[in-house]
Amino acid sequence: MNIPPLTPVGDPANETFTINLGPQHPATHGVLRVKLEMDGEFIKNAQPVPGYIHRMHEKMGENRTWAQFLPNTSRIDYLSAMTYTHAFVGAVEKAAKLEVPIRAEYIRVITSELNRISSHLVGWGAWIMDLGGFTPILYAFDDREKILDMLEEVTGSRLTYCYYRFGGVCDDVDEKFIRSAQEFVPYMRKRLEMYKKLVTGNIIFRKRVEGIGPISAEMCRKYGACGPVLRGSGVKYDVRRAEPYSIYNQFDFEIPVYNECDSMARYLVRMDEIEQSCRIIEQACAKIPEGPIQGKVPRVLKLPVGDTCFATECGRGRFLVRVTSDGGENPYRVRLRTPCFTNLTLFEEASEGMMLADALSLMASLDLVIPDIDR
Amino acid sequence: MSISVEQLAKEFEPLAVKEMVQLPPAIVPKPAPAPKPAAPAAATAAPKSATPAEGASIAAKPAAAPAAPSVSAPVPAATPAPKPAAAVAPKPAAPVVPAAPPPPPPKPVQIWKFEEKGLHLEVTVESTKVVEAAQLLDTHGFAIDAVTGMDWPKQELLEVIYDFLHFESGMRVAYRARIARNDPKIATISKVFPGADWHERETHDFFGINFVGHRDLSPFMLPDDATYHPLLKDFKA
């Protein structure tokens, strides 16, 4: 019996097909869609399609007062809300020339760094889960819980903190908080050791991240990548050092840098940053002075005419707030430049020619938070 | 290897606009705080003097009028008039003192104090020279930070703002270009900095600015069928 030959539609060797990753997919950590043009198992082109949970925060900024917009900023990257409110508060303080008492600055540093650790812990656990290891995220959430409890006690919220105010913080911390922060540092260090044994040296994990997803320093520059992605590419840039804000220049800490440019480098940067945050918390808790926590702020806040920029180093990188005032009670324009947005811009170029499973490892190493991209 | 702010400012000189209108000029007529408190004070003084405005006006020019309507008015009117005047005098003095002199209008090439603005250098470039400006920053090793827009409906202008930063020196540079609001067109810099691709697409979404040469300006953050530009000031949801 003769089987008729299949009618070739095109050249089967060069046939590509398009698949959608997301918008509802566990590996995208939220509502992000990636349009993939696949050549077999290899990616020919990957187009991220954000915007599914776009909320137009920038427009919201224009139709409410400066103080009313403040809680919005903690909803952008909900995992490191402290640093986000810090950027907006800092921009307004810079423009209005408000004084911040020194104790408030110490409180800001301690809470920001605690928040950074909790943010990295989620990123760490979720990343390993993307790669198929379910245990670490449970450990991570266990440790994160301790931080959330601590912060809940002083801020009143567990995730979307709105603790910082123009000119200070809204409530003072007590001895108990300082003590628990001090006790947390050695605890976290012990856990880091365990994490390293559990994951960092794990051969299955290393095979999935070493040499995967190379992002060169030049590429980071052209795309404006920031945070651990940038430092994993061998660029020693940290907003806390490059554009020192608050009282970060008074602390002794290092900027972890790795030159391998792969996912493993970005992983190691994050692990080292947890240690560096511990160091900052340790120093700040030892030195925190007594005093007021809130400076003088006019009841009706009006900023002088003009633009002011303020950037902070968030869990995921550089968050820039550019506020423009026309002298009125409401902002004229609030520009929010978020780290995940710029880090994702390079995904299209970086993922070209990769296997799909490796691209997911690369995407997990960018540590995306989708509301941060969409705003 | 990193360049100084002054040097960079000099290199930006040929790209900058020759003269610029300060934005927002809506605020410029305002900085005359001195007469402002005096006016409401006078208004409050007028109703206070029980015998109406007549008395005040007569008191103001005592030499011209006194003889003719002399009978009832002059004596009581003369006494209340100086009272509100005395009460008014210290009032405006207090608010006048803290009023700072208005800052000088920014120049096309403006060097800022970083502690005040969060920027080292800000340049208003010709709208035809944005790509050259990006290339200039590229050769000096700057990284792209953000691209965004700004709407000035009263002046019929749209502004595009480009933010850059330097990894080694930490220098922050921004340049801005102004384009007509009714025909917002500007060249794309995504050929120089591919990172600008998304920023420009987003700016097109929000402001309707047409980045000429951009590979894809379809709605990005907004729904696929969006025809509106929400960050324009006249947008009503």
C-alpha cells in the first residue's frame, strides 16, 4: 500500500510556531503574557506583553494631593513597599526642603533593610519553585513571617506599608522592635548558611542557572537594567552609594558584584545582599539615637514650581520618582520609573536563541513583580 | 574616563535651544505677594467701619472735600479711618518677610545642585536633535534611565523628557525637547538605546506622541483598542 506523502506547508526545517506564555501562568509570577515565537524548543523571538493590571498610578497622582498619593506608591511593588514610599517621600522632602529628624532616618533605614530581606526571600523562594524545588519557598516564607510580624507591630500593615511620612515616620518604634531586629540578624545569618547548603551548592539548581541567560554590562547600560541584574553583570552600581539618600553614607556595607553575568551571578548577588542588609540593620540598631520622629511640615503642602528627582535602591533595583509641581496642592506630574520595567525590556534580546526552559530560568532571575511593570 | 558636568554642559551647548519660554508661565504672574495681603485687608476694613464706604473715601482725600458735605461726615469719619489703617499696616508686614525672591528662570543648559534637584545637568534641546543628544551621552558611557512626557495645554506644547545616569560616576543628566501639541512628532532614540523602545511606546500610549521610526507604537499598557491618551490634561475618564 502506498502512503501519499504529506503535502509540505513550508520548509519543515524552518517552520516556527507561536505560543503564549501567560497571561495566567505560574512562571510569570503574575499577569504577564509573553508571546513566544518558537523554533522547536528554541526561542526565536520573545515579546513580553505587559499591561494586564495597569492602574495608571501616574494619572492618579495628578488628581489628588501629595499626601493622598503616598499610599499609592506602596502598591507598585508590593514586596518592597518601604523603599517605594521612601522614594516618593524623599522626592517631596527634597522639593519642599523639609527636615527629617535623625531618629526617623534611622528608623527608615532599619525598616527598609528588613523589607529588602523579606523581598529577597520571596524572590529566592519563588525562583527555586520555578525551577521545580518546592521546599525552599516554605523556608523563605517562614523567615519572612518573622520580618512581617516585626514590621506589622510598628507599621500596622504586613505588606503595603505606608509608614513613612513627609518629614519623618508616622509612629515611633519601641525597644522591643529594636531588640527583635537585633535578634533577627544572627538568626538570619544562621538561616543563610542553611540556604547555601540547601540550594546554592545543589547540583540540580546549579545546572539550571550557571551560564544561563547571559546579560552583559553593555547590554545593561543600553537597556537601563538595574539592581541585582546589573550587579550580576559586574557593574558596581547601587543607588545607596551612587546617589546617597537618607543616612546610608554613614553605614559600612559592601556592594556585592559578580562578573559571571549569568543567572547564578544574579542569585549570588541577592544572597550577599541579604547579608549586607543584616550588617546595616546591626549598625543602625546599635547607633539609633533618641529624639523626635517627625519634622515640621506645613498643613497644606505646596511644592515650589519645577521638577525634582529622587531615586532609591529597592529590592529589584533603582526606583526613580520624578515629581513636577506647578505650585498647586496637587502634583502636576508624577513619573514613576520602576526597576522591573527596565529589567524586562532586555528580555527580548537576552532570550533570543535560548531553550524555553532556560528562558524561564532567566526570567525568574530578573525577579519580576508584575504590578511594578504595569503600574 | 567619566566626564565632568561642566565639560558635558559645554558639549551640549550646540544641541540646546537658543532661547526658551519658561514653563509653566501660568505661575509667573503670581510672584507679587506684597499687594495681595493688603487687598483683602482693605476689603475687611471697609465693611467694619459702620458708616459705609463713603467715610473711607472722604478720609482718603481730606483736602479736596471737607468744606461741602461738612455737616455730618467729617468728624466721625476721620476718627475710624486711621484705626483700620493702623490695624492693616502690621498685617501685610508679616507675610512679606518670608516670601523668598523668585528663582531665576532655568537656562537651556542648566547645571543643578544634586542635593536640590536630584539632577546634575538638565538641557532643553532642539526637538530635531534628540538623537544626537542620545548619541552624545552614549559615547560618554551613560545608561538610559527613563523617557517620559509632559503636557502643557496652555502653551500648546508637549515635552519629552529623557533621563540618563552614569554607572561609574553616578552623574544624572536629563534633557528635554518641546514639540507642538497639535502635531506631536519626534524622532525615536531606540536605535541608540534599545531600552528606550518600551519607554517611548509607553509615552505614546499616555501622551499620543508619535516617535518617528519606532518599530511598534501599538497600545502597550492600555487596552488593544485604546484611542485615548490618559495623561493629557484634557483627558476625562
